[in-house]
Amino acid sequence: MTLQLVVENKRRKPSAVKGTRKRNPKSFKSVATPAQLKWLSRGLDQAGGKLPLFDEEGQRISERTIHSCLEKGWAKPWFNNPIKPDWQICGLTDAGRKLFPDT
């Protein structure tokens, strides 16, 4: 009888096991990280919401931060950089502005 239970558990789909249900990304609100908020906030005072390529200390903004903000719709591509095509120039979207309700 013990052997049967083990076999039955192996046949279960992972989503049938408690606590492993897949989440629908649209069913919960995305929360911006401190690094994302810091980068996005710099576009609030810029013309058209232009976002910087570098931070206040001259270090390049993380590609991971930029791409995650683009995926979540908080930033949008502005234009292609002809000098450095691998550098993504972005602007703040309306959804990105909504992360800062006090402004």
C-alpha cells in the first residue's frame, strides 16, 4: 500500500500540490525595487520623461534594471543611440509616473 501512494504522488501535476500553484502575473500588482524607483524618479523632471544612462556617480545604469522596467511598462524605448547601439535610451511612461503618486 505504501508503494501505491508513492506512485500516485509522482503522477500528480505540480500545480495540484498545495503551495506550488502557478501565479498569473496579471493577478498581482508589480512592485518596483529601490533601484528601479531611483532610476525612474530621475525622469520625472526631465523633458518627455527622458531617463538617464548613468547614475549620479557616473556609473552606467544596470541593464537588468532597464529591461525589467521596460517589461513592466514603466519605461519605453525613446530612440536608438547611433553612437552606442547597445545602449537603450528610454523615457518614462504614464504607468511609470503612477509609481510616484505625490508628484
